[in-house]
Amino acid sequence: MGTIDGTHVPVKIQGKFRDRKEGTTQNVLAAITFDLKFIYVLAGWEGSAHDSQVLGDALSRPSGLKILKGI
């Protein structure tokens, strides 16, 4: 068991990494355990990407995020 959240990290690049507020960010998804150990991080999505897109990508990768059933 743990938690999952996404955040926008400010970056200094141009182009597609604009977020919906016209800032330049990168969307980062992280999953941690309750004792605050990172178990999964997916970085690299442009700031305008919706959280559901990032989560879908993390779940679809062969070695991506795994969610246990029945918990």
C-alpha cells in the first residue's frame, strides 16, 4: 500500500512543455510507500499533459507502475 500523486516541476526549456497556465513545466508522476520510499517515478511528460494521460502511460509500460488488486 502507498500513495500516488503528480506534480509539475518548473523547467527551463521552450516549446511543448508549456502548461495550461503558460508556465514551462514537466509533469512528473511518483508513487511512494507509507514510509516515504519511492517505488515508481515517471518524468518527461510536457506540462500540458493531463494526469490521466500520464497515469495511463505509467500503467501501460511493460515495466511500469503495477497496482495490486483487492487492496
